[in-house]
Amino acid sequence: MAKIFICKPYPKHILEKFPLDITHLIHKFSFGILLVEHIEPDKRLASQHHKEEILFRII
């Protein structure tokens, strides 16, 4: 099961370059609020990359 986090809203995400994968699209179209755990291009987990913005884990 995928880990899903709630993050602080970041409306500027919608203006950033659009990725081709679904996990990044979910994060961007939710204005940064929904974060599905995945591996970032720099090989870190998304939760590590966004640890300052994460409010809590929902799943």
C-alpha cells in the first residue's frame, strides 16, 4: 500500500514544470497538499524531500 501524506499547501506547484508520472501530477494538481510516496529524481524518497512541508501521514 502506498504511503500518502498531507502537506502544507503550496499553490506555486501548479505553475511549475509538469512531470509525466502520476505521483508528481497528484502532488502538483493538489497544490502540494497530497503527497504519494515515491522516489524523486535525486533518488531520495518524496517524504524525505518534502519533510518540512509534511503535516501528517493519512495512509
